[in-house]
Amino acid sequence: MKVLIDTNVALNKLLMQPNFFAGSNAVFRLAELGQISGFISASAVTDIYYIASKKLGKKYTIEGIKKMLQVFKPATITDNNIFQALALEWNDFEDSVQYVVVETLEVDYIVTRNTSDFASGSITAVTPEEFLIAIADL
């Protein structure tokens, strides 16, 4: 099973955000154990660095991102992906870029805290907790 984690889920884990850490950490753990194939948009990595480094500092943020990229493969973004994302005309351009990238990867789920941001797409967007429930039945 292939999943893309959204920027917010990666930040939940990296920043150990109390209300969201457990679910996000569980998704990371599944990827670490090889039970899912995980991806993260290459563009999300720069956003994660920018946000996390303000709270954690450069050194810890870089260490965290390196660990994350051992588990979640960066999904490459092409110029064509940018044009496709612009054509979607979604409210959140970052989400539209992530969406067109994962369409080519044929992911099964987008794991995000903002499922409504992906409502216009055909790939199922779920919270980490919803994802864990969905795969428990498999």
C-alpha cells in the first residue's frame, strides 16, 4: 500500500505536537516497518524545514528530516506537475502540487490533517487516525 504524508503530518511527528503526535507517529512506524510504502512531496520538505527550524533549530531539524527521508521517499516534482496543479485551481496550491505528484505514483491514501483540502481529488484523503482504522481491517 502506498501513501503520501502531507506536510502537517510530518510536522506533527517532528515537532511532537501533543494533540496529533500519536497518530502521526503510528503512520511513521508502519513505514519504518515496511508495512506501507511512504512518500512525501519534495516541495513539502522545504516547508517542513522552514517551519520546524524556527522551533527546533537547524541541527535538530536537519537530523529529523534525514530520518524522515529514510522512511518516506521524496516524490519528485516536475515542471509539468506545476502546470497541472495550476490548472486544478484549488484554493491551496501546495496541496494541488502534492496531489498531481501522487497521481502519477498511484498512491492509495493521502494522510493529512486537512482532508477537505483534497476533497476535489479522486485519491482518498484521511487523517492519520482514520488511516490506522482503515488498514486495521486489511
